[in-house]
Amino acid sequence: MPDVLEKGLAWLGKMNSEHRSTPVIYLRDGQELPLTTTIGRTVFQTARDGGPFETSEARDFLVDAKTLILSGQPFLPRPGDRIAEEREGKRFVHEVMALDDEPCFRWCDPYRITLRIHTKHILTEVL
């Protein structure tokens, strides 16, 4: 039986999905997976060779890990995958990538319910 914190995190994820969600399409190897995500961001700061800090920002997509299924198989994000987001008559394409020395995703909770996927915007298409 899940503990109270695990139940609470699952409930919070469900509420985010129902009330703060953005529909996107996850793209991998020619396959498309419609997902509901919550948008976030991560700011990275890195010192380069004793010089000033270099700052970069990722657009993050928070997803329920159990929704990542292609061809009947669960999967985890990998660099090179893409996430497409449509709004205001445009399609914004973001590439999943590791930034600085971080992996391309991280777990948002100790129960591995929600994934935070790091991306960079690479393309805007007019629809």
C-alpha cells in the first residue's frame, strides 16, 4: 500500500494534468505519442575556465512516467527525441537534450511518478 506522501504526489500529478496541462506530441524514430504535460524550466549556471558564469535555460516538460509508452513498450527520454507544442498558430519543436553535465531528464519525486524532461527550442513552424 502506498504511503501518504506517494498518494499525495500522485494526486498532485493528476491535478496538474487536469488543470495546468498543455497537450504536446512526443516524437521518437518516426513515432508520435500525444501527451499531457506541465511546462517548467530549469536554469543552469556553469563557471567556464575561471571566467564568468555561463547561464543556459531549458524548457522542461513534466510528464507522468507511466504515459511514456510506444509500440506497447515503456520508455525513458533520450537525447535527440523531440517534443512538439502547438499554440497561437505555430508549432514549437523542442529537442530533448542533456544540458551541461546533467542528464536529459530527472525524476521529480522519490517514487518515480513524474519525469522532468529537459529540452531546447530548435524550430518554429507556422501552421
